[in-house]
Amino acid sequence: METNVIKEKISSEKGSCGCLTAADLDPCIIVIFGASGDLTARKLIPALYHMYLTGSLPEPVAIVGCARTPFSGDEFRSRMKEACAGNGKSDMSPWPEFAALLFYRQLAYDSEKSFRELAAYLDELDRQRGTGGNLIFDLALPPSLYPVVAGMLGRVGLAVQHNDNRGWSRIVVEKPFGRDLDSALDLDRTLHEHFQEEQIFRIDHYLAKETVQNILMFRFANAIFEPIWNRGFIDYVGIMAAEKLGVENRAGYYEQAGVIRDMFQNHMLQLLSLIAMEPPSHFASERVRDEKAKLFRSIRPFSRREGEVVLGQYGPGLLDGKEVRGYRQEPGVAADSLIPTFALMRFYVENWRWQGVPFWLVSGKRMAGKQTRIIIQFKEVPHSIFRDVLGEKVVPNRLVLGIYPEEGISLTFQTKNPGPRVCLRPMTMDFRYDTSPLLDAYEKVLLDCILGDHLLFWRQDGIEQTWRILTPILNECEHCQGRAQQLYPYPAGSWGPEAAREQVDKIRDRREVKSAP
Ligand code: BG6
């Protein structure tokens, strides 16, 4: 579907508060490759079930799980039921109606015969269910299988995009989109052998988080912040994604990736682009993604010597009072691994708006808390009229966009402390999201894919730009002489290596100010 059609659809469905209330979604078949895996059970099927419960799935719809494992349809449905019931939050009474939409096909990813049989099966299912020939292929698979599956879909005619209302075909891929610029280009070439760009949906689940989407609304639907959103008023920007989780059972992937590929190439740089981009002319996918690409082009790639980069790796430590092992002791991790699990990096955006303003990005695993937030630190007042009276520094304003655990926006400013004495106290004005129900990131992603809206998905030029920025640092970190000495250890359950602590403390703000009672 073309972007202008989506926009029309959305504008004709505005509720009284200017919201998209319910969309007229095209019927479709959603095919999940990797249906016996973790992502399907943890995220995809629970998201689809929740969409069913809230009436946001198209009608008619069918969901076909595909994997190598020889499940019967009933076995697949009962595993998925367990997965959906697992969180204890979902109402399971309508499960039987949802289960009737679920199907399973065993297949071999490298067998053209399997895919021909799948094509015939989907054709028949489409006829029975009336799904209009519309197909979504979600690749919940290791990236090494993306080219294999995309190629097979192309060869058996499942990648064909009909332009005459006889149905569309879309492919959904998850990061990592390559491991450097060259491999990202290779992956893109393979996808484009069979799919056109408008058929490809590259997921970044951070973009689908409610509070992340809110950044654009906050910046561009309010007139008061944009005039001060620049180097004249902002001292620095801090973006933090700290996690308590370690590498879990993903050592195979993480040993190849490390924190820069896992978090910076995608989520962290997306957050930076939303904060720093220029206003797009319309809230439409291509316009927004044009501005992001422009922003990525303005970030100067830097080497480790020129920029500030601190890399770290967690060792054994105490997390919530419990002993946890270090990264090198995790199953599947090499005993002498030099893969970073923490990084602090300072970026500069080279344009008129941001010249000289540092963007500090920090992310790490096994840190003392899960905290995802963006801080806009404003400058001090240019001249303090209180200096003679109070002899104290006036604490500058700070805006915090909380993504996790506080989902909301806080603005800190100075007020007079009530009472006979003249003294200032910083106060925080808080907006919290947590009272309203939030749409899970995967629900939003699937919904937008059904709508054909690319706004929350990566475009290939953005991917190439982010690799262009990060590849020099990756090369330097991975091939330099003193690699081991430049990887700072930090105990699990801490806020990262000592070498990064001052900056990390500033971003997480231990002086957190409380709201007025
Ligand atoms: C994923 C990374 O993309 O994001 C994981 O691969 C990381 O390593 C996760 O744990 C963090 O996501 P969230 O939504 O929990 O902040």
C-alpha cells in the first residue's frame, strides 16, 4: 500500500481526540518462519493473541507457523497456548477461537520442494479463508537463513507483489542487518533480488515503543520546545539503555556481535536520530526516514583516538543480592573473550543546530538496574541574578524522556523554597504514561506491517549510514594491538567501568529530584 493511501485511511478514521481509532486492515495470512523458536513463543504469538483480544487483527486472518521441527497442528497450538498463558495476564477464555486461526507446516529451509508445497498450501488456505492473496512472511530466524528463505520465496513465486489488487507480499526481518557495511550491502542485495524496497520491513522494536514514538509528537506537536532545541540552549544529550540481563542463552550470537552491533547500530542511533533530526514536512514514513538519513549523514565517523569511547565487559558480581557469573563464565562464551558488553560513546552531529553539543550514548548488560532514558541537559542561565544573595550555582534545567521503567516525561526547573528565607529548590514536573494501557512493541510492528506503513521500520540508507559511522570504531576495537587493555572490566550489578562512571552518573542522575508533595 502506498504511503498516501495509508495517510488517507488514517485521516478518515480520526476519533474525537485526533487519533487513529480502528483501521480497515487488509485480510492476510501471516507466515512465521522459525515458529518453533523463542521469538515466536515469547513475542510474536502473544502479540498476535493480544491483537485478537483487542479486536486489532484483520478479518479474515490466518497464522501459519513454519519450522523444521515435526509438530502436528495440535502440538503447535498447545505450545503457543502455554506461551500466551505463561505471563498470567491474558484472558485465555477466547483461546479456542484464536487457536482456530493457527496452522503449522514443517519445512526444510533449503528445500525448494518444501517451499513449492508451502506455496500450494498457502494458495489453498487463501481460497478457503478469503485472505485476498495477501501474505506477510516474518523471518523469526537466525540472520544466516535470511538469504536462504528470501531466495526460496522468490523462486517459488511467493515474493510477487501484484499491482492489480490481487494481493501483496511483505517480508519482515529483524536485526542484525549485517555485521558491517559490506555485509549489510550483501544482505540488501539478496533481499532485493526478490523483493522491492516497499515490500521489506526491517524491525527495530525500540521504534515501536510508545514512549519512543512519543518523541516526535513531543518535539513537533508543541511549539515551546523546538526553538530551544539546539546548541544555543542544550549543553549535552545523554541516551542510556542499561540492562540487568546478561547474555542469557544468546552467546553464539553475542560473541559475534558485542554491544556496539547489538545496541548501538540500531536502537541507540535510532533514539539519537529522533532527538536530533530536523522536522520532517509530513508525518509520513518517507519524509521521516529522509530526515533520519540526513541526520545519520551528519554524524562524523570517529576513531577511538579522536572520540570518547569506553568499552567494558562484566565480570562476576552481585545483582539484587545474588551472585551472578561474569561474561566469560557464561555458557558458550570463550574464556578469553574480548567482546564488549558495555560501551560509552560520545557522538557529535556536524550541522548548524548541533555543532559542539556532545551526545553521550551508553548501554551495557548486567548493570545495577534496567534504565532506558534520554536526557536533554540545558545550559545554565547566562547570568545569575541570585549569585550575590545565594552564592550558589543555579542548577540548569533538565528534560528526561523516560522509556523504562518510568515511561514518561519530566522537566526539572528552579522554584523558590517556600518560607521566609530566599533559597532555590529544583522541582520536577512529571508526566507518566503508566496509567494507560500500552501497545506492546511487537503488536505495533505487526499492525504497521499489515497496514503497509514503513514509518517505524529501518530504511536501507539509514542502515548503511549507521554502519559507516560505526565500522571504523569496530575495526579499531577488534583489530587494535592493545585490545585487551582497552576493555575495562566491571562487576555485574554495577553501573559500568570506573573509566565511564562520571558520565554514566550524570546521565542516570543520582541527584534525581522529587516532585512537590
Ligand atoms: C535487543 C538486544 O535488540 O534489545 C538485546 O538484542 C537487548 O540484547 C534488548 O537485551 C533490549 O530491549 P529492551 O526492549 O528490553 O530494552
